[in-house]
Amino acid sequence: MADQSFDVIVIGAGPGGYVAAIRASQLGLKVAIIERENLGGICLNWGCIPTKAMLRSAEVFHLMHRAKEFGLSATGISYDLPAVVARSRAVAKQLSSGIGHLMKKNKVTVFMGAATLPAKGTVTVKTDKGTETLTAKSIILATGARARELPGLEADGDLVWSYRHALVASRMPKKLLVIGSGAIGIEFASFFNTLGSDTTVVEVMDRILPVEDAEISAFAKKAFTKQGMKIIEKATVKKLDRKPGVGVTAHIEKDGKTETMEFDTVISAVGIVGNVEDLGLEALGVKVDRTHVITDEYCRTGVDGLYAIGDIAGAPWLAHKASHEGVMVAELIAGGHPHPIKPNSIAGCTYCYPQVASVGLTEEKAKAAGHQVKVGHFPFIGNGKAIAMGEAEGMVKTIFDAKTGELLGAHMIGAEVTEMIQGYIVGRTLETTEAELMETVFPHPTMSEMMHEAVLDAYGRVLHI
């Protein structure tokens, strides 16, 4: 096949890659994008989107059981797991197809196949029609990541599931073990627990959701336990004895003692590893540390014309971080002067029940960094809208620098906090202080009023609690 020349080649069509391609094309560059599986990457096809579709089904199921609280009547409530899964897959397919439309609209040439970099500025693509050789002055690596597998805990799709197996579950686990309590583990634990699975979560750290503020983690543990979930912290799953057609015996070590517990299904959610293999990175001189490409603040790899964005470039492993990096790199390649990403101003969201959202420093990290802090809290029970919605369980926490008034961090747990957190993100981006936030008029009645009250509380001015 004929060689093809481009200004920019993007390897990987996930939320980082396809956004980088769109922005580069908008800036007048000739762009190609390479994807070996599905347009939209893991996020749209096997991550962010389909999990939210399944969690929405669980949320509606939960609300149906609460019908009496709202003066309503609902009987014979049940679920159809294949239908739940089918809806989730349909949502993912719809959005993945939409990415194809966006590529055509923006005149981005799409190659479906596996890419390698045999030399600087050159990419070969193995497609089902053969091998093509592409060249470009600038190449963006956006190959993403995959589930980490620990020895003895590998997924088999039958008794032990990865996130992919869980998204196309063929049965509802009766007794489920989730290994890992990060966002992925807790979201699946919340989904299956809500639909009736007897769910146990094992976390190696001293608390669940370990990247969150300690108060939020404690609140979440209390809420999950109230829902019937079992939480085992500071524990390690040392071994899984698999009995086909029967179940799994998990050997769980805690405080130096090992206990065995029986489950019919296990979900392993112990982190991710970057997709850095078989690209030819080492030969080009790209530095890779623990499966992630080392970059500077502008996602430059140190190899002229080669950039790395998203999960392959390290934490935080979030789709919105990848997309923003894609825009930044495209603008840099086009000769612009974009601002580098500020990791502490990127929010993390977990869509369990109750939801968790945060941005910036935890109280512990703020103090460790030498800040004198002012901390505010406001509970959902003090908010009229939350009570009217029947969602009075939750909390908003704000952390300010006592000397400058800088908003160092904000942490929330409760209904719809993943939508509310954006207010604090904008505040941090605009470098606002407590004064501007306190003077902002929040509409009533809204959940967002709690954000205002949490700021007021940090300065001894809280009104409604």
C-alpha cells in the first residue's frame, strides 16, 4: 500500500486520542488516528460510559423500592440482568459510533489496526488488509491502560471477573468478593450490592477509597455497611482456590492471620497498567517507568516530536485529564502556547451510591504540605432540596489556606456530587479565595447551596446548621 504522510498521527482513539485528533484538525493540521479495537477506547466502550449506564439501572431499582417514601406504590419490583447489560452495551455502541461521525466531520483519517513505531516520525499499522506505513512530524501516544492482574488473581471470565467480564455479566453473583476499593471496585460493588448480591470488599490500604479525604472514606464505609456491604480493610487476598461449577475459596490475610471465605464470583479491581508494549518505545529512547511513559508538564517524552497523553502518561488516570492533555498537545504542535495541566485541579468522581467527588488536596495532604488550614463542613440533612429529594445522606467539606484564603481542596459524598464538584473546579481554576465564594449568590432551593454553606462554615459563618 502507498505510504501516507500526515502532520499528526495519534495512536489510540480513546478520550485523549480522539479529542487530540479533533483539536489538531480544527487547527488546520492533517491528522490520522489509529485504533486497534473500538473508537472511543476503554472509556466509551468498557469503562466510564457503560458502567454509568448499569449504575443508573441500579439507582432506579433502588428508588423503586423506596416508592412508599414518596407517596407512591410499586409492587412486583424486579430486574432483568440481560436487559440491563443490553442497555449498557447499546449506550456504549451509540457513543462509539458517534466518535466515527466526529472523525469524518473533522476530516481525520482513521486506521483500524495495531501500531508500532519502527523509527522516529514513522508508524506502521497492521490492519486486516495488510500493513501501511505512515509518517508525521508529530506523533501522540494515547494507548491507554488495562486492568492490572496479580499472580493467582487473574481473571478467567467464569469465577473471577475483570471489569470487562462484569460489564457483560451473564449471572447475578449470589456472594461476591471485590478485590480493591478504588473507583472501579467500589462502583461494581455498589451496582451488584444494590441488585442483591451479598458483597464483600477487600482493601489492602487502611481505608476504602484511599485516595479520598479520610472523612469521606469513613462516611462512605458507614453508608456501604448500612447497605449490607462487608468491608475488610488492611487485608490482602493471598490466594484464590477455584472450583469450577462451585465457586471460589479466597484466602484473606489480615493482621498476620489468614481466613478463608467462600464466594461464587470474584471481581479483581487492583489497579491498571499502561499499554506500552509492542510499540517500539525503548528503541526510540522513550523512558518508561512501571508501565507509564515519563513526560514533562507538556506531555513531551524527550524524543523530538513524540508526545504521550492520558493513562499511558500516568496519574491521575481519568478520561477528562486525557482529553484536556489531548487539546493541550494539539495546540502545542500547532504553534500555540497552552497552559500545562494542573493535576490538583482535576476532579475525581466515583459513581457509587452515595456518589463521591473531590478536587485538590485532602486535609491530611494540605497539612503535610505545610498549610495552616481552615476546614468547613455541611451535611445534606441541612439542605432543603436534599431533604425534598429524599437524599439527606451526605456531606460537603472544604479546605482553605488560613493565610491566603486559597481553596486547597473540596470533598463531597452524597447524591449528585459528581455534578456539583465542577463549581469548586472553576473556583480553583480562577484562583478564587473564600471571599469570592462567600459573596457568590447560590440559587435556592438547590443542592449547590451546601457548597456555599461549607465555605461559610470554614470561617465560622455557617447559616443553616
